[in-house]
Amino acid sequence: MNTQATGADWRFDRDAVGTFVFSRCSFDAQTGIAELGYRFDDSPEFVEVVTVPGAPFTLDAEREQAIAAALRLLHLIAGVSYYKAAVPKTIVIEGEAIDRLTADFLTMVYENGLGEFAYRNGLELRGEIQFPVGVTSEVSAQSLGLRHHALVAIGGGKDSLVSIESLRNIGVDQTVTWIGGSQLIRACAERTGLPTLNLGRAISPLLFEINREGAWNGHIPVTAINSAIMTLAAIVLGYDQVVFSNERSSSYGSLIEGTGEVNHQWSKGWAFEDAFAAYVQDRIAADLSYYSLLRPLSELAVARQFTRTDHYDAHFSSCNRNFHILGERPVNRWCGACPKCHFVFLALAPFMSKPRLVSIFGRNLLDDESQTAGFDALLEYRDHKPFECVGEGKESRAAMTALTERPEWQHDAIVQRFAREIRPQLSGEDLRVSSLLHRSDDAHRIPPAVADALFAYWDRA
């Protein structure tokens, strides 16, 4: 590490770090800037900056108290980006202490949200993460009289666009919201024609320095962090809903032989959504609803909804290589070689004409034999489900089965190979796409009035 840049006589040594410190957090209503501070032992402070546009903000005492609670939650959740660099045994929270409920919630987020990170790095974190408990209980949240308006997260892919169009069609006022500087997401947001909000998030540059010095690195629960950022923004702006677009498939992870289930998208799953939403209403704002609009749907059902309009065909992308902080990005919106490209192509194919789909991606991925291994992983054939935000194996198998029965697809190389080699091994399994399009009756957090109108709209599809 360049100590001249930090002004501190400190060198990062992953194995020598003993303590991770949540040092401070602050929010300035005059600028809309939140600062989140962290340290390792006696290291320089790592400062992350989150910005809510529209300052200055005029806040009453109740909103200020709720903002303080939301800020602290954000501080504690966003710390996962820094904690993972050394995964030290001891955690210290300076300033206001937390109670057992908060500590247990954070332990759940860190253990499960770092599940893939731990697996890939050969670490065992379960039972090792101990958040200190300093108080017996905390103040319950009050209703703030928030305005009926939704901050809807947009990620540039099909799922969030389905949510946005669904809310538009049932008359819910919304602001399309994203975090960071992606121009692809901005273009998608502007394409909606709705009000937009771009929240800023600047990770401490020191984190990138210690990554080069040998810090542990890997996947973190980004959706958990973004959820906390948008919760803070909703209270600052006085809105009563934070909406994400996580379908029911996201609750299911990859089954690893000898390890068990590891869910790349755990913070998109129901367990996180339910716990986070309950915590927000119990401890931050009783009238703030956090929910995923697509929780009752499978990935295939979402794909079918997306095909109802071609308004976003030239603008959307679910290829995660577009959103890497560092490294190469695709020249076009789709790299055509990653699990997300494979899955979105396969999920849309049963519901979209072949010329339209090939036009979106620029080529036919199902007629490229070099892509065979990637599709096998989606099918969970001789491999586990990829560590990516993709649907369940049964969805991919059903979609591929449907294509074997479509004249326009059945002669493509990967579809032919599936029909010849894999399909005969699946006798007895329900491979009908139609069986996966039904809305689930499982638990969800969608407010009742929204749910009634939403389900009626989907059922008309």
C-alpha cells in the first residue's frame, strides 16, 4: 500500500489483521452526502461515500431519527465489502452499540451473503462472525407519514423493466432508481420516460489498494447493500416503498457436492427480503415497505412478461460483464459467452420469435457448439448451477425441451444435442414450460393493495 497517500505508517497484512472496526457514519442533509468509515486495527480509515441527489433536505425530528437508524443499518451492511478483505476474528462498533436482534440479523447477512466468497476462498465463516452486543433493546420505529410513492431499483435487465411496466400499468407512482455511474442503466432508465434518481456510491480507493496487496476478494451481497442505500434514500425523500425485482428462483442456490447449497444471489432471495423488510419496519420506519414485486414469479414467467413489449429490445442487458468495476466489458450489450447471456437467451426463446431474439443478442447462441458447457451448467447436467443470477435448472430444462418441439429452433446445434443426449435421461420429470408460469402462492411482501391490482394485471396476460 502507498502509505504516502494515506499518511499512515501501516502496511496491509491479511493474516496479521486482528480487528475490523466500524468507526463512524454521518449524513449531511445540506449536501445529501453520507460517509461510512471503517478500519482494520490501527489502519487508515476506509471511507465510503453515498450521495442522495436533491439536497438540501428539510427534515423533521421523526425523519431525522429514522434517517439515523437507516444510516447505521447501511453502515453495518456496507461494511461487508471491507470486512471480507481480512475476515478478522474481532469486530468492534464504535459509537452507538447494537442489540441482539441487530447482531443476529447482521450475522445472517454476512454468513449467507459471503457464502460464495467463503466457498471459493476455502474459508469457513459460519460461527466465526461475531457482532458485539452492547444494549438490551432498541427503540421501535414510528410511522412517518411517508408519501405513497415507490423507488424502483433498475439494473438494466429484463426483470426490473417488467416491474416498472407492471407498476405503470396498475397506476403506482414511481421513480426509477439506480446506484452508480452505469451509462447502460441510465439509458434504460431514461427509456422508461419516468422520473429517475441516480444515487451515488463511491467505494474507498484504499480497498482497491489492499486488494492488490493480497486481500481476500470475491462475491459480496450487493443487493443487500443497494437495499440499504435505497432505504436511506426513501426516507430522506419521504417515499413509502422500496421495490426490487427478484423472482422466486433467486431463493435457490447451486448444489455443490460435498458442500451443500451455495447461493450466489442470497441477498436477492426470500430469506433476506423477509428479514430486511421486517427489520426496516420494526426499527426504522413502520410505514416503509421493502419488497420484491416479482417474488411470486419464476424466471420463465418474468421472461414471458418481458416479451409483451419490444420497447426495450435495443436498450436492456442482463450481461453482468457490463457492470464490472474493473476489467474488460463487452463491446456490445451482450458478451454472448457468460451464464447470464446463456440463460436470458434460453429463457426468452420459448416466448419470442427467433429473428427478434437473434437481433437482440447479435447472434444465435443455441447454434454455437462452443457454448455447450455453458448451457450444460444451466441444465445442471454434469455441472452445478453457475454462480450467477440465473434461473433454476428445471426452468432451463423446460425451456430447452420446449425448443426441441419448435421447428425454428429444433435444428440448432445445442438444441439438437439436448434432444439426442440429455432429454432421454429426464423421463418422469415435468418438463412443461406451462407448469412453471403459474403465479406462486408462497409468501411475499407486496402491499395488499398493490398485490391485488398486480395479480389482476398479470392474470390478463
